[in-house]
Amino acid sequence: MRRIVAQTRKELTQIVRDWRTLALALILPIVLLLLMSTAISLTVNDLPVVVQDFDDSSASHDFIDAMRASITLHVVSWPVNKSAEQALVANAARAVVIIPAHFGRDIARGVNSPVQLLVDASDANTAKLISGYATQITTAYNRQTAGATQAGPVQTAVRLWYNPGLSSKKFYGPGVFVLGISMFPPLLAALAMAKEGEHKTILQVYVSSISAHEFLLGKIIAFMAVALAECFVMCLLLFTYFGLRFAGDPTPFLIATILYAFCVASFGTMVGATIPNQAASMQAVALGGFLLVFLLSGLIFPIENIPAGLRWISNFIWGRYYIEIVRDALLQGGGWPAVWFKVLIVGVIGTTFYGIAWRGMRKMQVKV
């Protein structure tokens, strides 16, 4: 145990002495959390929409006013003597609403009057949102025009749980929190481990009396401390700027955080031990700690939306399980019954990384 503590102190001393490494470990995750959580958003506001009114009646003006009342759509004037396609080609609007002639007369007679909606579908997500909002506005206008006082036979009462304000920050904040922990501690661990082999200082360890377990645990505990320090700093940001709080029992989150710190530190140590080259080990950590976690963990979109040919890979992505644990702790509050299996998987994956690293270094001492 004394050797493990000495190895941990040595690694932490090297990190503290290098202020650039310390900044990489503590400041960049905060920058990543602020930038990505704010920049990524699936909600849209003020989408420019052109309305061509060929009727110019009070009914058409009321319909246009209903669209202006929406915070999602921003009505842009467009002359009726220009084609609707020109508005889309000129990027003046994302959609065009065409109100036909005799619109007001048809509404007064109770006759259907189709209104055409042309949507720029180059961005499929935005096109779906515009279509959905335009349909809702049209439905509300029809109800108001019909003067319906009685409710229909079937009504839907919608209640939003966990994130009633539909805040993108509260959804992406926990995911980017996990992404930061998945990137920087394993990167530092891989660089420190690869540096030992690249500079041949590992030979001093080979001739010492320290065992592979003691050497690896000393390094892993040091970078676990870095990961936990990152967690503390970013949690302060989540609880203040993002307005999140623990929705239920916090113990699954706390235990999973310790296990995940062990997992990512073991991953970086394993990479550095397997690839004794700093540039190559950095690329390997970027692939596993950033790209796979970013794309295949459910951070941006649900895992069910990933094509089936790639979806199976997400079962082996450690960040996927920790993201679900963090979102449960900060949004849903399911507690142990909901996440115990995910906490177990995080521990198993971390132990697997440690076992691979130990297997590569178990022959570092030769018994005489």
C-alpha cells in the first residue's frame, strides 16, 4: 500500500508542477461543458417564413396574425409577383405559406380552402419542426374560426415530466459532463504512461521492487483524483448555471462516478501501456474517449436512432451507461432500481481495462 501511495504522489506532483496539464485537466472540461451545452439545441426560434397572400382579406390577415403570434416562426414579407421558389433559393426564408385567392370567401361559406406550405427540407429536422408548428397553428385557427365551444369526444392532456421547460441545456448538460470526464483524464493517463515507455524511464520501474499491480494502481488512483476533481468543478456548474439538482437518491450517482473515474483512468493507462507512443496513444484515446462516446452513447440523439449495423457497438461504450446514470440522477430520479445494472456494467468495463493493462505488464519483474 505504501508503494501505491508513493506512486500516486509522484504522478500528482508531476501534474501539479505542469500548469498546462493542470489547466487541461480542470479548465478545458468547463469550457467544453459551457460551449457544447449552449451551442447544441434541438429547439428553434424565429425561423423566417414567407407568406404570399393572394386574397388580402380580413380572414387571411387573421391567419397571418396567428402565425406572427408564434415564437418559433418569424413572418417575412414577400411580394406576390415573385415566385415562392425564389424565396427559398435566395435563402430569405425556410418555408413559404401561400394563401390562395378567395380564401376569405371560402372561410365565410364554410368551404375548405387549402393553404399551401413549401418547406426547405435540406435540414430535415428543421423541416419537420416547421411542418409541425404550421399544422398546430392551422388547427388552432380552424378551431377559432369554427367557434367551437364544446370539446371533442377525445382530448389529450399533455404533461411534460422531468424537463417541463424543454430546456436543451438540461438535456445536453449531463451528456457533455460525461464527455468531459471521458476525454481528459484518460488522455492525461495515456500520455503519462506512454511517456514512460517512449523515454525508457519504464526501465527504472522494471529493476525496482514495485509490482505491476502497485505501479498501475498508483497511476490509476492519481488520475482518478483528477477525474473526481473535474466532476466536482463541473457539478458546481450544473447545479448553478444549468439549474439542475438531484432528482432522487444521489448514492447511485456518487458510486457510479467513482467507478467511472476508475474506468476512464484504467482506459487511459491501458492505452498508454499498450501503445508506448504519445502521439499514437493520444489518437487512440480520442477515438474511444471522444468520438465513440460522442456519437454512440446517446449524448446527441437516442441510441434507437442509430442504424442497426452500428447500434450494437454502443453496448460496449462505457460512456453510454454513465450518461444514463447521470441523467437519471439529475432529471428522472429513478435511483437504484433503475440504474443498478448500469452501475455494475461501468465497474465491469473498468475492471476489464485494468486487467488488460495488468496482463501487459505482469512480467515486468523477473523472479530470480
